[in-house]
Amino acid sequence: MSAFDEYVASFGSGAGYLNWAAFGPISPVVRAESVWALDQLAQADPAEHAPVFARATQATDTIADLLGAASDEVVLQASSTHGLAQALYGLSGTVIASTAEFPSVSLTLERAAQASRGALTPRWITPADGRVTTDAVAEVLTDDVAAVVVSHVDFRTGYRADLTALRELLGPDRLLLVDAVQSFGVVDVDWTVCDVVAGHGYKWLRAGRGTGFARYSEQARARIRPVLSGIAGTTSNGLFVDELPAPAASARAFTVSQPDHLAAVRLAAGAAEIRDAGVAAVEARIADRIDRLIALADEHGIPVASPREPERRAGIVSLAPEDTDGLSAALTDAGVAATARGGAVRVAAHAGTDDATIDLFGAALGKFISG
């Protein structure tokens, strides 16, 4: 059995879960690693603790590998919001963002602007359907713009922003900051076009909460002040007293304290699983699952608000019937887990989404339409 086949098989046979964009049930490998780490840390012997602590480096290296980045550009964070906060609070100038962004982007930018006392200014855009396209950004792009911050995949519609096109539009002197929560590990993309990539392992990596990470490029580190840098983010390699060391030159400057080692164990395991399976193979499998979900929605006359082109989407399908509550109830009654919000029902498939789940989804749509 190939590494990819083993990965797909690890999802098990429980049918009905189409809520990966909200939370990814922890994988068997991540669970086993967590139990091992707890047992190690329960021992009153530093030698037993060391292998657990080493997983932080392993997690960082694996994430860097998946991002095509150097390991010293990547740090572990408590969440993607923490990673974005480190970037936005240290920026000055004008930052373009959509009003329809998930609060990890919009609220963090607003709070950073308030704290900057005028040094940081949001330039809000409200593009059609909340889709941050190059045209939408180009309309408001002026010389004073320092950065654009965007979700790679929109949490509501599943629209995938074209990062390469945005990079070309912005040029080399502006920063591109990206929330990758809904795409990292399941979309095969060139992450090196981004200056900051903030992600989290609790959805598509199946690694649980607390497994955030961020990459800060050389250009980002030159432009962003590490104002939230803490004891772990300095040039000192140990405890310091009677001195205040400068921030580290590496991405470590954008950390506050030592990582949560149990979270690092989970992230290391989840990231290694998807790396070994192959991101391109995972993306192709998800695309097939999404094609089938969209086809069933079309068959039953349910409007689809998500992009249909594979290159413009990831794992999310947004359904927009007139009776959102009724569709949500029909899915729940059929044993299908989904998310209803904002006048739409969001379903999200992963590589391990099986035929039985897709069949349940289709049956629920049929029952909803027949009334």
C-alpha cells in the first residue's frame, strides 16, 4: 500500500462527516503520538522529556519543507491569528483587506491599526461575493500601500485567491500576508510568493487545536518590527537577566515563549502524514470529491455559490438554497455534519471522504427537495 493509500485509509469508515472546514477530527497517528508524548512527560526523568521537546524542531522542519522555506523562517504559534498578529502589529503604512474576511484577518488588522496610533491604516475593500481578486486589489492600489492581507481560501464560498497573480500585481516592494488555514496541506501551491503565511493544523492536518505556525520571509523580517517578541524571540539562547537582548534575526523574533510541546508533537505528526501522502495527490482526491458534491447539488437544483473551476477552489462547497435552515436540518437528520451560517450551508470534503458520505449527502438533498 502506498503512502497515499495509507493516508486515505487512516480516515476510517465513519460516514457523514463533511465539516472539515470547521474542524478536522484528529488522525490515528496524531492520537498515538499524543498518547506517547503524555506518557513520556509523565516520567520524572529529563531523558524521557527530551524526545518530546525535539518534536518542535521536527514540526518546524516539516512545515518549512511543505512551504518551500528555510527552517529559520518558520516558527510555531498558538494559532494562525497569533501568526498574523505578529505581522500586522509590527507593520506600518496602508494595508488592503476585504471587509468579508474571517476575523483572524479583519479584526486583527483593525486592532493592530488602533494600537498603532495612525502608523497602520486599513484600506477596506468589499469585492463582489467577497472574492479578493487581482482586479479588486488593483482598483485601490496606490503608492502608500505597504501590504495586502488575504485568506488564501475564503471560509464562506471556498474561493481560492490567486497568490501568484497578487504577487505580480504587488511587485517586490509590498508584502503579501496570507491566512492559509483553509488550504495548507491540501492545495499544491507556490507558497514562496508570500511574505507571511499563517496556518493552523486543527482542520485539514487533523492535528487539533494549538497547532499554529507561521512563515516570515526575509523581506517580511526586514519590514515588520517584532513588537510582540518575547523571551524566546531574542538573540539570547538561554535565560538572561540584567540585560535586554535584541530580537533574533530569524523568524524566532516573532515568538513570545517556548512552544507548547504537546501541540508540537501533534503538528509534527499531522504535517508529516500529509507530506508523505503528497499534497498534489491529496488535492486531486479532494477535487474529485468536490466535483461529486457539486454534481449532486446540480442534480437536485441546489444553487452552488462556490467556484466550479478546480484551480479556484479547495475543499469547500457553499450551498445557497432559499431555505437554508431546511437544508441544514435535512443534512443533520441524514447524519451529515456541515456548517450553516450567513445564509448558506457549507460542506467540506477531505481526501478520506468516502462514497458512503457522498451517498448520504445526495440522499439528504433528495429528501430536502421532495419536501
